[in-house]
Amino acid sequence: MPVSAETRGRVLLIQLDRDAKLNAMDHAMTLGLDAAMNRLEDDDALWAGVLAGKGRAFSAGSDLADPDRNSTERGGPYGLVRRQRRKPLIAAVDGVAYGGGFEMVLACDMVVASPRARFALPEVKRGLFALYGGVFRAARALPPNLARELALTGEPIAAERAFALGLVNRLCADGAAVAEALALAESICANSPVAVRESLAVVNRAHEAADALAWQLSAEAAQRVRQSQDSREGIAAFLEKRAPRWRGH
């Protein structure tokens, strides 16, 4: 299975397992992650979740060979990004989290990362737009100037910088992100699940009104980018492994 889910006490450990493709999300992985997230939300015995990627990456984002079947009714993109969640979800990042992978990290409530972690929104390098909330969620999680740098250059930032600026909650040793995230989840589960859920709801709902406008603006921007010749050229250049020839329209 490209996505596994196992219980660790009251915590559900969800792992993306498609290392050959750097855990790039296709239809099968989307369905697997959606099912795991449904299980986390619907099982009253589970109080928190940890999301991780096996192998070299957390996730490299969308599989460009299968880009149009990566959304579900309940969770939105990847079965996660626009999900209404009651229970805390921690991202355990021990490799690259690029594009949609970074957007999945930003959709989580907390982040544990090792020095191997890198975060990036490289869509502009391919004539694309980070349409799964990355642009505005990065601006909320990081200083605005750094969010602009990520969105406009497509270059990654290291885990140490992300930790210093507050995106990463805990910085751990290489290979220890899952264990550290599980420990953080256990510290949450030591508390009243009712109080945890209500506290999380207040924090997250405070952003919902602003997010509604941001999603609308993102959809409009994505449509303009998608219709551009640069977008077609960027994807072709990526698949042909060559430098793109931008025309600016």
C-alpha cells in the first residue's frame, strides 16, 4: 500500500510510502491518505495523528503524470489540505517537502523536522502556481518577506531556518522525526481530548474567514497561470528534463 496507518496508543501514525517517486501524490496515494485521515477523525479511540514520509522525502508534491485525480470530497487536495479536522495532526519531516508536500505540511497543526528536511514551493520554476494553499499559509506560518521569497524564487529553506522562524516546532536528529513527533503527540494525548479539540478549533477557526478569500484568490490566480503558454512550456520542460524557455504570457 502506498499509504500505511498504524496505531501507537491513542496516536495514528500515517506514512506515505512511495519512495521511488519521492512520495509524489497520485490517485492511489490520495485515496490512501484520505482513508487514513477519515479513520483518525472518525475513531473516538484516536486522539492525535502523525503524518510522515518513508524514504528520502516527506513528499515532492503532485505526481505530474497523474495531476487531476488527487482530491477527495471530504479532504480536498490529497484528502488532507482542505479537510475540516477536530484532532491535532503533526507533520514529521525527515527529507524534502516540496510543492504540494510543503502544502501538506502547512495543512498540519505542528511540525517536527530533522536537518535533512527542506521546504519549498518550486511551482514558479515550472510555470505553475502553488494552488493548495501554500502561498497564503506560508505567509501565515512565516514572516511575509520569507513567504514571498519562497513563492517567487522557488528555492528551498533549511529546517534550521524554518525552526528559528517558528514554522518547525521541534528540531531533531536525522532519522528521528517520527519518534519525536510521536512523543509530541503523546504529550498532547496526556491532556483532556475535549479541551484539546476545542482549543485547536479556536486557533484554526480564527483563520477561516481570511482563508475563504485566500482560496478564492488562489483559484483565480491558478486559472490564469494554467491558461498561460508559460505553464505548458514549464511542464514540457520538466518532463523533457531541459531548461524552460519562458515567453511571459
